[in-house]
Amino acid sequence: MKRLSSLYHFLAYTLIVCFVLFSSCADAERKSHQEKVERPEFVFLVHGGAGVFHPDQLPEGREQEYLDAVEEALSIGEEILSSGGSAMDAVEKAIIFLEDQPFLNAGKGSVFTAEGTNELDASIMDGKTMNAGAVGGVTTVKNPITAARKVMEQSPHVFMVGAGAEQFAASVGCEIVDPSHFYTQERFDALMRVQEANPSPEDNRGTVGAVALDRYGNLAAGTSTGGMTNKRFGRVGDSPIIGAGTYADNNGCAVSCTGHGEFFIRYTVAHDLNAKLKYQVTTLETAANEIIHHKLKEAGGSGGLIAVDKDGNYTMPFNTNGMIRGVVTPEYREVAVY
């Protein structure tokens, strides 16, 4: 009888354990399903650079120009994503628009080198395939972000620079312009101020970028810049460097950075954020704040980033007093400078 009683107890215990495990699995499945349902149809973010912004020192109407440019770039990405377009297309098209704005440090209106030239950098990355493309030090490519995408899709390479990048861009149909296209008096005056050791707060602000999550769960990121005012000897910053200024991974997040590029390169900021999200128990916002407000700032680096993860969470931290930025989802829209 004792043996029979023990058997009954064992069977009852086994049934209870099985029921608990089954319930837990069912709850987990329901939770997973809910998370998939709750993920936004799309998330799209853009930035126009982080830096030391002082409202009373900006040219008249400049803050509104920043906000209007972000609004338009968001609308470009929103239209593509809401109609079922890809994250890659949204990122590229929005950055093309930002590159064409003469008051942003990318494309038209890029800052000048110490030699009085404009040298442009850009990169783009597809989180679905982990493919990427970049160009550096180009002087005749109207929209470097398009050249970067062409490098990714129509060459076996990731990163092309200088004359070789320009020759490739021309061969695949990118619009080629005279270097004078990038000249603006405002940027040339900034170079003069820096060389005379009398810079203004705006003279070294720069970089534009975008990140996107589309309805198919694919992530993409892109960044474009004219670099640093008075940069010398072929200097290239973080913007065209995959893992430093740009990164996208469907299993993690998409990131575009802006700020003092040397620090973003040394600390591989974009990849670091993705790695923290994938391999640590943390949130996108917590990881990004740790990097920007602690790790980077304590090292002496200034700047910020925009990022969106695979679940549609997004963040836009910066450790300067301003970053031109915006976000749009089917339910929410925001643009800001400070």
C-alpha cells in the first residue's frame, strides 16, 4: 500500500509540474505574440547634428530652418514606410534631402577643410543582410549617401575613398557636380573664424543621419557629413565607418551617430550600443544613455545618437546642449533642437 501511495503522489506531482510548465510556455507564447502585435508598423528617426547651440547666437530664423528640415525629412521617410516601402529606401531618401540643405553639414553646405575644400563622407547599412557601404573624402559626388548605397549593392567592397570612390560613383550613375556646388559663404566664413582662433558655437556642428524600422521588421541606418571645420590631411571621422558612426542589425538595433568623430571611432559607439542590447540584459535607452552620458562623456567626447531596436523602441540621447532631431511613428511625431 505504501508503494502504491507513493506512486500516486509521484504521478500527482508529475502532473502538477507538467501543468505549470505548460502554462508557463503558453504564457510565454502569448507574451511573444503580444509583443509582435504591439510592435509599431514603422519607426523613423532623423538627426541634423549635435553641438553647442545657443539660440541668441544662431542666424535669424535658423532654429526654424532646422525644425522645418527635420519635419520634411520625417515626412519623406514616413511616406515610404507607411506605404510598405523599405527601411533602406526611407533612410537613403531622407538623407538625400538633408544633404541638399545648405545650413546642414552634409552635401551642399558641408564645412571646409584647412585647404579650403569640401570633403564628404557617408555610410549606410542594411540590418537584414548586414551588408554595408561607405564613401570617404569625396569632392564631386552630389549625394554621398547614394554613392554609399551603390558601393554596398553594386560592388564587392564596403568602403571606397577619394578619387576611386568618385570614379566608381560616376560609373554607376551617381550625380557628379563641380566641387563649387558645395560652397556656401557661411561655411567659408566659419573656416576663416576657426583659422583666426575666433570660432562661433556653430562652426563645428555637423552630420546628418537616419534610422528606420519597417513593417517587415527590417532595420537600416545611414549617416552623412562634411566632417570637421579646418580638418587636415585627409581626415575622416566616424560617419563613414561601420560600427563607429553607423550600424544596423535586425537582431539588435539601428544607430546613427553625430559628434566628435575621433571619440566615436575609438569607442566604436554604434556597434557598442548594438552589442550591449544583444548580449546584456538591458534596454535600448539604458544602454544608449550609458554610452553617451557616461562612457563617452567621461572620456571627453561630445555628441549624440539616434537609434531604434527590433521591437520599435527608440532613443535620441546627446551630451551637448542641443541635437537637431525628430521621430515619427504611426501614433507619434516629435521634432526638437534643445
